[in-house]
Amino acid sequence: SRLTKVKNVNAIIRAFIEARSTTRNIELYIAGDGMDATALRKLVDAQKANSYIHFLGNLNQDELKKYYMTSSVFLVAAKWETFGMSIVEAMSYGLPVIAFNTPAVRDLVKNDFNGLLIDTFDTHLFADGIVKLATNPKIRSRLSINAVNDVKSFDYQKVAKEYDHIYEELNHEPYEK
């Protein structure tokens, strides 16, 4: 991820620290780099949370895949998203998503179906979501299964066929490739 103000990673860090105060066996891994990276590291240091909040920097696809495969939940606190490709990727690995309820995110994440949507930019409610999924493996498993199944609708070949069909309908003739 780009570690910039719009990604609101500081909200994830604050919520995670709060969640960790009651749920000790969780760790946060933050992938990416950007203008806010130094400030975010300072926040983690100031909160004495660097033993359980880890900055990974930019990762290649193989490294990212490793973290998707070994994680339990995917956290998104962006104030706005255009599409949310990282959400689709995370869901394809069976990760339920906890995110603030913003327009593009709610197109992908369905509350209590494939993740949890937090209706306000309230880090306390976000922390509650983290604790809920960290302490309830049955709920996390159900959301995980739904995430994998739901994300299949974003298969590139399927989307391309749908675009072909729309083009044909608009032009009233088959699209020539």
C-alpha cells in the first residue's frame, strides 16, 4: 500500500494497539512505503508497539503472496478508494476484510458476509472488529469462505466477457476482436 494520508494507516495502527490491549496474540504487518512511513514508524515507536507492529516496506508479488497466505484478516482504513484491488487480492486468499464503510469498499465488502464494515471513521469500532475476528474463529472462517467465493465474480476473463456483451448490446452487433 501507499503509506499516505488518504490510506489512513494511522487509524489502523491506533485501532490495532487498542485491540491488542485485550487480545494479546495478534500482530500487524504493514506492507508498502510512502510519504507517511516515517511518521507512522514514529507513532508505533511512541506507543511502544514495535514488538507487534511490523513495517515490511514494498513487497514483490511473491513476498506479498506469502503474507496473504499466512494472515488471518485484511485491514483497510482508506478514506476513499477507487476500486480496491488489494481488497480483491486479499479476499482471493480467503482473508475477511475489516474496513471503513466508504463507497468503493462497500461494493466489495459486505458487512458480516465477507468482512466487517465500520460505519464511521471510529477507531474504537475498528478495534472492536479486530477483536471480534481475532477471538471468533467460527465467524472468521465463515467470512473467509464467503470472501473466496464472492471474489470469483472479479475473475478477469469473466469481466472481459461481460464487457464484450455490453459492447455488443450497445452496438447491436458482435464485437470483433
